[in-house]
Amino acid sequence: MSASLHILIIEDLPEDREFIRQALLQSADRPLHIHETTTGEQAQQILQPATASARPLHQPDLLLLSVDLPDVDGLAFLQALKGEGESLPFPVILLANTPQQPLAQTALATGAQDFIIKAQITPAMLMQAVLNAIERFRLLQQVQASEAHFRWLTATVPVMIWVSGPDPGRIFFNQGWLDFTGRRLEEEVGRGWTTGVHPADYPRYLDIYTRSFAARQPFEIDYRLHNKQGEYCWVHDRGAPCFAPNGEFLGYSGSCIDITD
């Protein structure tokens, strides 16, 4: 049997709340623990206890949140729930009475997993949306954890690391690179980093990098890079293409070491 799900419904209209509950129960293929509140304030009390020693009544696997609540609109509740974090603490599906494209786009950009019109709900559709939202949220958490681990790892290795996307502009430099150049990340991304390459070396570097990038081939090159002391140092740069499991080209990653005598 599949694991049980805790679902919190935040909906002030009794008929809508009951409709959503019954739709979930009719299509469930696993035990459901359905909890209900009618206001944003009640939901906050459940999800975020006032005292540090208190514990939430339950940690929901998913939140079904009405856009129109008597004390707060759903988008404001969503934004408050996200707070200063990069993501919501659990998956959220917003429920609306009418199509509201701008609101839907903002909700999804804020972190909601779905935006559903109540009149379009069927039991099978709602349960599938719930399961899809939970799975997407799980995958998102895995990606964020991998990114955090990657950033921690690249910050600790004693080499300079860079990453590009599918186009030649670079999207990431590790702390080792930034410490060497004395520049901020926002100054280096894109093609900003090329201002540090010695003018005499740049045409050769650009030629090798461009041809390798187009052919999706590894490359190695030595060139002079400006450091934070105002000097040009020779570095050895190695880059290699990165591919997804399905063969999709993701970009390049590379590493540099200072080879100055």
C-alpha cells in the first residue's frame, strides 16, 4: 500500500471545502489524512506555532489553498509562507473560482506547483494534480540539494572552477576563482570574466574555446589571467562538455590552476 498523505485544505466556503474533500476521497489510492481551515490565520497557527517549543499539528504533504480567503488573499499567504527562503516548505496548489492568468503566473513563479479552477475539478484530475505536485516538489528539493552540495564542494577545492550554460557565456565561478581575480560573481558571469584575460592571449583563447564549444569537445589552453594584486599570472584551463542522461547538451565545466613559476 502506498504511504498515506496529509493534505491541508484552506478554504472558507463550506460547500467548496466539502467538494474538495469528497473529490480527494473518491479518487484516493492510499490513506488520506485531510485537515481543514477556513482562514489564513488559522492555517498559520497550524503551520507556524507561535512558540518555539510548540510543534505543528501536522506537517502537510500538500496544501490546497483557495485564492479568495476572508482575511488574506491566497497569493499573499503563499508569499508569507515562502518568507526569505528559496522555496516553499511543502508543495502548494492554488484553487480559484475563475481563470486569472496573471495571478496564476505569479503564483507559479512564487513556488506554487499548480493553479486549478474549481469548476474544472474532477476526482481523478484533482488526485493526479496532487500526486504530480508532490513529485515535482520532491524533484525540486533534490535539485536544490544537489546545487547546494555542488556550491559547497567547489568552494572547498583548491582550484578555480567555472561553468557555462548551453551558450558560451558563463553562469558560475567558484570562490577560488573569485579570490584569485578579486572580483564579484556578478562581474564575471556572462562574458565579464574575459576582461581579465591578457589582451595578447584572448584571440587565441577565444578561437580554441569557440571551436571546441561548437564541436562539443574538451579543450586545454594556457593563458594569462589578471589577479587581485594587479598582475597577470599564467593559468592552465581545462574545459569539458556536460550532457544530460538523455544526451541533451547542458554546457561546459572547467577548472584552472595557476602555473606561474
